[in-house]
Amino acid sequence: MNLKPQLRWITFFQVILVLVAAAIIARLYHIQFVRAPHYWKHAEARQKYTIKKVPSRGKIFDRSNQELASTEIVPSIYVAPLRIADHVKRDLAHELAKELNLDFDTIYRRLTRPTGDQVLQRRVSPETLDRVLLITHVLRERYRGDKNTTRPIAPNAFYVQEENKRLYPRKDFACHVIGYTMLDDTGDNTGVAGVERSFNEELRGKVGVERALRTATGLPLEPIDPETLDSTYGNSIVVTIDSKIQLATENALRKQVLACAADAGVAVVYAVKTGEVLAMASVPSFSLDDVANAPSVALRNRAITDAIEPGSVMKVFTYASLIEEDKVRSLKEIVDCSGGRWTVAGRTVVDSHSMGAVPIVTAFAESSNVAAAKLAMMRLQPARFYKHLVDFGFGEKTG
């Protein structure tokens, strides 16, 4: 029997097997070593997802740690128009307009934008979010039986992002001191006035971004790193305001503004020894929950923005300058208050009540405008008086 043909075939198949094995080994080497970075990158993209944690704005407390402002995280609804079939959008817009209390045209424009995801509505309640998701589910099922529609509303056509919502538990209480915020891309997180503005960088926190492992169905396999989470929380601020004193000040100021039929009023209460502001009130005021509808005249903190005459406070510095310059020999020295009226340089200085010749200490105690004006103009050189006022800090920022 001639075995040579069979041996040739066996040899042929052995060569083929060796070549196939060599090709497989070469391919495996190419995948495992040459193309390893490429496949690692794709594997990581499938196994990991980006977690974006919105910042939580810090709280504001009074000196007794009573909460004046806080933040809650609320959902905002976004929509991807390209993931919704065109012939479904009109019915969907009608249903959403009723639920979100918006007009049909506004919703329809957002659903028909040709590119990019759109904000459907920001900072909605959990109940509203549930009803919106229910509407999409009902319409998806309604159109699912349509032979011409394979995906009427994709599962990821609507999605949620968390945002800040600023809360002011006492409405208009200390509104000018606390201030208010406006929307940015993370919610109510940009200070516009008051402490909210002055300490905006300290309060606002940071957006936390991290890559984490997930399952094949998209469920997270690991928690957010504690350091990343901590960085999203803004610092809390404690102000010197005393809520009890602030409330009493506001009530008294409103009462007097009303009694005097005044356009506005201002009151500031200081701790004399430390210079701490215990209360700062301005009338008219406004609700921190409804800043958009507040009149512009109410938004201004008159205590720190308006130029107000110092009035009788100025007499303290006038008498201090007189004493410093040795221009008052004795507090019992007599000064003529001219019956409460004194005309100088064409202007008449008037007292609240008539006084004649009285000791300087009496004129000071009863806050005589005439006595202070006479003593300053007759006994103080303007340049020296100006120097004393500068030494007291007039004309300088308070800091």
C-alpha cells in the first residue's frame, strides 16, 4: 500500500494548523500588548461612568446659630428632542404643558429643537417629576402599537439633574443683611446681594466630578469618594446679627415709618464695646422667597448704600475735638443757645426746643444744635477740626 499521498495530506494539514496557531498567537499578542491601551480605554468607558455631584451652598446662621438661609437639592428635568419621534411631540407637548403649567408653544419649541438637550423645567417638586415620567410612560405605551413607530419615546429621552434651591425660612426677616441669590448652571448658587454676595466664594462649594465603576445595567458599584463629596459642600457663615434684637428692631422701625408716613427708614444696633452689628433693618423690605416681584426701592439696603447726614452723632466728635484742643475750660462754662435759633452765613440753625444761656454740659446733654455750631465755628480752626475728624475715621472705608 502506497502511504505517500496520505503522508503528504497529513503534513499539509499539520502545516495549516501550525500557521493558524501562529496567526492566533500573533493576533493575541497584537491585542494583548500592541493594542492593549486602546482596549483598556474602551473597557474603562463601558465599566465606568462620570458622576457629577452638584454643590450644596452653605448655610447662614445668626450669632445664636439660628438658621437664616439653607439649601435643598431638587430635581430639574431635561429633554433630548432627538430621542423622541416627531409625530409624538405634539401630543407630548399638550400633556406636559398642562402638568408644568406652561404654554403649549414653549414646551413644543423645546421638544422640537434640532440639536442639543433642552431644559424642560428647572427645580421641580418630586411629585411633578413623577407625573412627568408617568406622562412619558403612558404616551410611550400608546404609540408602541403603531407600526410606523419603533421607539416613540426613548427611555433616556428625559433625564434629571440635581440643582440647588435656596431656602429662607423667615421670608423677609433680615432680608437686606442676608441678601439673595440667582440661578447659575447648578441652581440658586450665585450671590447677588448681602451676605450671599459678600461671602459668595465661601458659600458656593464646588462641583464634584468622579469616575466610578458600574454594572452592565448602569448601577453604581462604589460610592462617591468622601473627599470629592466633602468638596461639594460650601462653608457655613455665622453673622453677628442677634435674631431677637433684629426682630424687635424691624418691628419698631416699621411702626415708626408707618406712624410718620415716611417713605423709608433705617435702624442699626451696635454692640458698643466690640463694634459688632446686632441688628440692621431697612424699610421698605421684601420677601426673600419672591425677590423677582419685589419693587426696586425695597431691594436697597439703605443702611449701607444711602448717604445719610450724621445728625446729632456729629456733636460727639465736635465736643471731643473741642476738648482735645483745650477750647473748653470747664463743662460748667456757659454757652448762649440764642433761644434755639441762630443764623449764620444766611442759614438758620434750629434746636428742637428753646434754650438760652446754659452750661456746656447741659447744651450737650440736650443736644443743642446752636451750641455745637457756635462752639465749633468760634473756637475751632477748620483745618484742625478736619484733622480730628480724619483721625476718627471719617472719609475712610469702615472695612
